[in-house]
Amino acid sequence: MSSQSASTSNTDWPGRYHHIDQVLNSPGPRTDPAFLAGDGVKDFLRHQAKILVIGAGGLGCEILANLALTGFKDIHVIDMDTIDISNLNRQFLFRTKDVGKPKATVAAEFIMKRVPGVKVTPYFGKIQDKDDNYYMQFNLVICGLDSVEARRWMNATLVNLVDPENPESLKPLIDGGTEGFKGQARVILPTITSCYECSLDMLNKPTAFPICTIANTPRLPEHCIEWASVLEWPRVQGDKKMDTDDPEHIGWLFSVAAARAKEFNIEGVTWSLTQGVVKNIIPAIASTNAIISAACCNEAFKIATSSAAYLNNYFMLIGTEGVYSYTFEHEKRDDCPVCGGEALELTFSADLTVEGLIEMLVEKQDIQIKKPSLSSPKSQIYLQAPPQLEEATRPNLAKRVSELVPNGGEVTVTASTLPFSLSLRITYT
Amino acid sequence: MAESLNIENATVTIATDAQPDNKTRRYDRQLRLWAATGQSALENSRILVISGSATSTSILKNLVLPGIGHFTILDNEKVSPEDAGNNFFLEGQSSIGKSRAEEAVRLLAELNDSVESKADTSNLEDILEKNSSYLTSFTIVIAHNLDPKLLDRLSTLLWSDVSHPTLVVVRSAGFLAEFFIQFHEHPIIESHSETAPSLRLDKAFPALLDYSLSLDFETMDPTDHTHVPYVIILVRALEDWKKSHEGKPPQTYLEKKAFKEGVLAMKIKFDEENFDEAESQAYRCWTETTVPSEIASLFQYPALSSLSPSSPPFFHLLAALQKFTLEPPYTLPLTSTLPDMKANTTSYIHLQKLYKARAEEEKERFKSFLTVPVDDSIVDTFVKNAHGLKVLRGRKWGALDADPTALANAISTSSKQVAIHLSLSALTALIMKQPGVAPTIEALTQEAQSLLPPGSEFPEEFSDAVGEVARAPTADLPNTAALLGGLVAQEVIKMITKQYVPIESYCVVDLVETWTGII
Ligand SMILES: [Zn+2]
């Protein structure tokens, strides 16, 4: 037993940390010599460390349980979702009676009930609701999200938080993700190692079907479903917002897609496929989430205690054929728009129009941007919003970029989905 | 017959067309991986887990959630204060002193109402002695950090008959772990292989060839020209090429280049993407479709030569497949799944119909080689997945450690994995010899040495591994337990569903450097 005061330790019964303490009481052969075995490290872990978990879903539930069992006692969790029945095959802190309730709250209550003496503070809302001061209070952040956009925001926020004068401002970010039997876990030291944005080109390109295929030459059941959701819904339902969680909406899309498939002799439109396509459903199972969350929490534990070296910096797992994993160092990108500092070099024809450049940016796998606004140091080139400025800059779309930006000049790209601005250095061919 | 078929069709229609029921909704994210067949295999499985340790409950959690049929925890221990601190499926201090099996089963069962569960507080040694048929009544038996003498008897019992359950042996200490799956053979139809089956453009079936020859590319309506699928373009281009090249496909680099140029020259407008696609897929014309070597090697399997009516259907199917491949066109049966390609609806659907009709014909021919009746749905799945078939052959637990030469050889190919394996084997042996005594590095090293041939060198990573084991010999760390829980459950799911490909040997885990490896 450590020598903690009775008030904080009344739930720490003798023997509670028998397992964990074996690696905290003495170093291993590969442990950093700076590791302070014994009470010091236990006190930090159990009484000082404050950790933030982003997401209380498939990964989040696992992460919270692991952190609590390893001895973290001040845990915060953010999630904006409520519990759905399709979560119950893996999000093991939730029961049928919890369907409809906020994930963050239910998860926090469950952990506190099951693991005595652990405080979990939930926030039912968006990560973007919180400011730098909020994020400054944590020692570590673990992300278990399925949204690329949210991860980019969190990553950029933590990179921007780094103040070279203040070592406390560097918050290690541990990120996990899964898809079916595959997943990855990584450690990001903002500004020091490769960040989330540095590796954006490793993501699978989302399947996008050309509008002309959907409208004129459907061949696959997916084409019929896209026709129903992208073209027919707005045409028939007008301004009514599509809710992909509403079974009536899915039912409508399914019947419209099925009718079109019948007309074109296309087989394979089902309810499940309709839902999969419109919600962009990624298969998810408890076991893969357990592996990746455990890997993330193990890194958090090692960083918080120095009991062993932490991952440098990427662990990838493929479980479809045997157990294949690959641990490697992902390289930092000098032209990373978040942590690189250098502008992204872009070379294209002097004849390319502003509209052409926008299309090119939307297509680029390593920046993944939806509706970019462009400006140069001298002028606004094209702005997506507000409407007045959009209208005022719209004539530029047809102009050649070379009319507006000199060779070697810079263009700043912004978008509502990006928490940072991207600088491009333009060279004409 | 006709009537029952109609009823079946109607049921399928209801199941896929209506809003899914609660069970389908609950399992939606996993059904997309292993479908209803995999789910029903899980629901029919019975799992026995020996000990209610943190690792054991972590494994079970990931099997109860997806909906196995039944699980039993066999454990005669009471919850200790140490257990209550690292196991999520115990309720802290209030569980201390109660039966570990009962507490863990109660809290795991909450995860899924449709799973049947049982806590068994009897003693494994007694069961091995008096009631071994109880142990063999399960689908899979999983044992974590089990006493080596009992493990030896258990593994021998389960190995003694091919119909006995698969055994999963899990060992862990601190940041290090390994697990092993003991099974005789494991045939897989749905390996979910990522390689697509051949479209057989080099051996175009008659209807496909006739259709491509019937098209007049030069006088065709220009809109139709832009929508001819690349499959048709290539079959036609290849046929034309062969006419002027003694019936041979392009062979040299220059010929292949000329062929591709020929394909592009068929364009009537520069932006015909279907011809660009044909050019990029042109390699299919000179890649001969044969029986893939991995599939051909399955035909050597001993079970095929001693086939009897009672042999598993898989081997009857395999034998029929072999006969099928011995006749022209000397390939696997055609599959009807076409990739998407530039085409309009009519031409694509027409092509799809040609493939479907031919695939049906070949399936009928395949069935004519079957010597026993096999369920139609299994034949369908088999033919559809013929290019990804696998048969894994396992070993008995302990076979590696009983063979010093094999162990020494393994060092040269998987040095760091064997380092951990040796350290964990040494730990198991020491705990048996001197229960309750903290193992020293020296004692562990001596034990490990006795497993290797005299005078052999340890792998260079051995001192790191053995040091880590000595540091935390009895630590069932929550993160290690959770990671093992996920890895083992993934393999168990693959074994039960007979989908995807499980490991055949040891999987080793190092959570200091965060890697997994196979011996
Ligand atoms: Zn970066």
C-alpha cells in the first residue's frame, strides 16, 4: 500500500493494485533509467494524472474501463451521441434500457459504479464546444472516434496548443481506430512526431459514385440507393432534412431505390445495404475494439508512468488472415498544414481556372477538404460564405489562377470543416 | 419442391425488405462481416473458459457481446482482493470472498440476454479424472495461465480425437503474452480473400465470345460505343489479335504494348473512358487463368484419397472441384460476381447475365462430380469462394517445446517471438516446480536452456524477455488482459464461423514495444 491519506485511499483495499504494482515497483530491462519506481509514480498515476477520452462508443467504452482498472482516477469523457440498439453488440457499458440516453453520461456512471474511487466526468456535446483552457488541464488525450473530421479538429487543436516556452502545453495524443477485423493505434506528440494530418493520405478514399452514373447509367444496387438519397430525396421531399437514423426515412429510400433497381433489372437492393450506403456504415466488433483500445491505454499507462518506453509511433493490425501487425515510425511531413510549417507545393498549368483548382483540392487525398475558400495575400479569390461574398467572388471561378496569383505565390485555403488554414505555394508549368 | 422454394423466397424477401427486427439491428455491425451463416454458427457454439481471471473475462466479454450460444466458466477459487482490483467483471470489494466463477458469470451474462451461461465451481482435476466427456461436449475450450500438469492432460484429452473441441492456450505475465490454438484441421470456405476471382478473359466462354464477335464496333451507334464494357472490348481485341498471331495472346513486352495501343486505337472519340479502362485491364488477356497453386495444393490433401461417404462435406466438395479442374478449360468454376466498370445499364446487365448463366452451367457440371448429396446453399458458397479455399493443419499443444531442434530452428526465423515464448515456458515450468516462490532471472534462464539443444545460443532478445517476466511473473495487467481478450476472441470467432483465416501456431505479444508476432 502506498502512503496516501485515508480520504483518497479508502477505496484502495490492500492488494487492489497487486498486478499493476509489479510493473511499477521495479523497472524492466528496457525501462528508461529515469523511471521512478515505487510510490512517486503511483501517486502521479492515481492522484495527479488527469486524462481526457474523446468518444464513449466502441473504443471509448473499452478505453474508460482499461484506464479505470490501471489506476487513472480523474478521467473526463466527451461524446455527442446517444445510444442506439446497434451499439449493443460491442459498447459493453450500455444495456437495452439505456437506448436513447447520452453515451458519455451512461458510460461515466457505469465506470464509477463498477470501479470504486474513480471519478469520470462526462460531457454530452461536441469537442468543438470546449476551448484551449479546457484542453490545457489534461496530461493526456485518447481519441476513440469514427469521424475523420473530429480527429482532425482535435489533432490541430492540440498542435496549436503547444507553447515552446511551456512544456506542460504539450499533450500527448493517442489515437485509435478500427474497421472490421482491422485497426490502428498511434502516439502523437504534437509538433514533435508525425501528427494525424501528416498521415491523412493513408486513409482509404471514400467511395464516391459519379452523378452521371447515378442519374443515367446505374449498374450496381449502390447506384440506385445513391439515386434515391442524393437526387430523389431533395426532389420529392424538398427542404425536409433526411435523418438516416429514422427508420421511416430509410424505408422511403429503400422503396425508391428498389423500384429503380427493378426498372433497370439490377439485383441486390436490400434494407441493410440501403442503410449501409446512406449511413456509410463501417463494420465493427467488440474484439477489434478491445485490441485497439488496450493498445491505446497501454501507451497512456506507459507515458504516464515511464514504466516502459511508449510506442514510436504507429501500430497497425490486420486480423482477417492470421494475426498480422506492423509497428513502425510514421514520418512527420514538412509540408503538413498542421504541424509542418512549410507551405504545400502545388504545380499545375497556367491555364487552370479557379474552379479547376477547387476541384483539384477536393480530389486530393492528402488534404481531404469539402468546400474550400481561397484567398491570396492580396485579395479574396473565392469564398464559399457568406452569400454576399460568395456572389462577389463568384466571377473569379472562371478566371485562370495565374491571372490572380503570380508564379511562386501563396494561396491560403480555408474551409468550415478545417480547424486550420492551409497554405499552398503555386508553380505554373 | 416448387412450393417450398416459393416459401423460402418469400421468407428471404421479408427478411431483407422490411425494417430489420431488433436482433438484426443489434448485430448489424457484425452481420456485415460474417452474415447470417456466421451468426448462426456463433449461436450454436458452446465455450468453456478455465479460470475467471481478468484475461479470461476479457476474452469472454468479446464472445458474449456478439452472441455465442453458451459459456461456462470453470473455476473453484474465491475472489481475492487482488482479483477484485484488476477484473472488470467483478464488483470491487463486494465481490471479495465470493465464488470467482459465479461473480464473473453473473456480470458477463448481463451483456447479452440471449447467451446462456453457467458457473462451474468444481475442480478441473476431478473432471479430468471422472467426467472427461463433459469437457469434450464444448465447441472450444480456452485456458488462461493453467497449471502445466493439468494443461498437459487437458490438451492430450482434446487432441485424442479429431472430433474433440479446439483448445486455446493463453499465457501472460506483465507486458508479455502468447496464445496457441490446438486443432487437427480447419477447412475454410469463406476465407474472405481479398484477391478477386478471374474473369477468364483469356479463356472466354462461348456466349461471351459470340457476343463480343457479334458487335460491329465501327458502325455502332457512338453512344453505345462509349458504353461497351471493357470485358467485351478485351475479349474482342484478344480474339482479333490471336487471328493474326497464330492463336497466341500477346507475349513479349513489345507485343503487349502493341496490343494496348490497338485497344486505344478502337476509340472513336478521345474521351471514351471504357477504352481507357480496357487498356489498363489488358494484362488480363495474357495472364493465363489456371487453378491457383494454393488451391491445387489442396488436392494433395490425404483426406481426398481416403474419401468415404461419412467424410466431411468439405472434402467431397474439394474432390469434386479437383475433377472439375481436370477437364477443359482447366480452371475453377466461373463466379458470377462482376466488378463495376464503365458501361451503361443495358450493356452491363447483359454482361452480368452472360456470366450468371455460364456460372450456373458450370455449377451444374461441378455438382455432377459430387458423389454424395450436399446442401445446395453450401455448394453455392463453395463454388463462389473456390478461389479462396483453405485447409489449416494445426499441432498439439506443447509439440514445439518437446522438439528442441524445431525450437532452435525457430530462433533463426522468429528470434524475438521465440525469446518471449521461451521465457513464458520457463515461467510455467518454474511455477509448477516451486509454487509461491518468486522466479529469478537465473532460474528462468536455466529452465529455458533446458528446452533448447545442449550448447545452443539464446535469441538475442532473450535477456529483455526474461527480465520482463521476472519483473512481473504473476501480473495479469488490465491492458494486456484486454488486448489478449480481443486477439483471442477474434481467433475463436474465426474458428467457430469457419470464416476468415485464424492463426495456425503461436501468436506472441510484446506490449513494451507494442508488436505481435507469429512463431
Ligand atoms: Zn502533421
